[in-house]
Amino acid sequence: MKNIGKAFLSGLILWTGMALAGSETPFPGDWQSWNKASTPLASIGALPGCDADVSALPPIYQETVEIYCAVRPEGPGAVDILVKPAVADAYKGRKGGFPDGTNMILHLKDLQLLFVTGHTGGAAQYGVYKEDGTDVTDADASSILGVNTCRVCHTGYADFCVEGQCGASQ
Ligand code: HEC
């Protein structure tokens, strides 16, 4: 299943159509002015390829690498964590209380993709956009760019993530 998802991802990134798109949370048009957060992943700087030794990292990070490492041979590459200025304190506090709307971004800079997390009534919502706002969230919810993949991890690691926030400011 994962391999099908990975093969699909490379086509999807190149593809500009929107027929399969289905983000749960809106594109943040002003994302380029958001604040960069300094988190464990941001300090590593990149998501590595599949042959990286990540055994020293917490299980949630190992699983993230396992799921996304094969999107290109050297791995997904450089990342930034971006936080909407209005929720900077909520992100630092790691206690939830996020307002409705898109609040956080994992910017995959080499892939030119934005993984976005937003909220509706405190419930985390997920999506994937190109930098220009094209919604490339996979309508097949179980694929690696489908919202269920995000949800299983971000909501599933309930001891680690708070209201869909998995990173911590350092
Ligand atoms: C297997 C686990 C896993 C999966 C699957 C996953 N993520 Fe994450 N994600 C993480 C972890 C861990 C971090 C925190 C990394 C850090 O900054 O140290 C993170 C960070 C983020 C952030 C930055 C805000 C935060 O939570 O600190 C966003 C936004 C995000 N992910 C969105 C997504 C979206 C959208 C998807 C699905 C397309 C997804 N993620 C899939 C584990 C995962």
C-alpha cells in the first residue's frame, strides 16, 4: 500500500490537475511571512532517505522517516516548520487551544510542498498543497498524501502530539 502511495506521489507532484484534491483546511495564502519554529526536526534540517540510521530518534520520528523516505531517492530533503504568527504562543505552549483555520506548516522545501495542519472547533484538520496553493491532498484518504496518514500519526500519537501539533519549540 505504501509503495503504491509513493509511486503515486511523484506523479501527483508533477501533475497540476485538481480532480483528486481534498484538503480539509484552507491554503494559507500568506504562508511565506509565517514564523519559522525551531523544533527537533527543524534542527535536523531535513527528512532523510530510507538508508539513514534513525534508530536513536523517538518512534514517531522513525515512523515519519519510514513513511516518507522513499518519495525521492535521497529522501524528502530540506524542511522548515512554519507557524502562523497569531498562534505562536499556542505552539510554544504545546497545550492546544488553536483557533479555526490553518495554523501550522511542514514546508518540504525541496519538494515544494506544504503539509498543513489547521483546526475546526479544536479538532485537527490536514491537507497538502503546492507552494502556489494547488491542492494536492490525495482523495484516496489512505495514501501517503491522504488525510488519514496525517491523522493516524498526528492524532494517533496522543501522548506525543497535542491537538495535531507534534513538534515542540526548542
Ligand atoms: C508517522 C508520523 C507522521 C505522519 C504520517 C505525518 N506527520 Fe506531520 N509531523 C510528524 C512529527 C513527528 C512532526 C514534528 C517534527 C518536528 O518539528 O520536530 C510533524 C510536523 C508536522 C507539522 C508542523 C507542525 C507540528 O505538528 O509541529 C505539520 C503542519 C505536519 N506535520 C503536517 C502533516 C500532514 C499534513 C501530514 C499528512 C500529509 C503529516 N504531517 C504526516 C509526524 C508525522
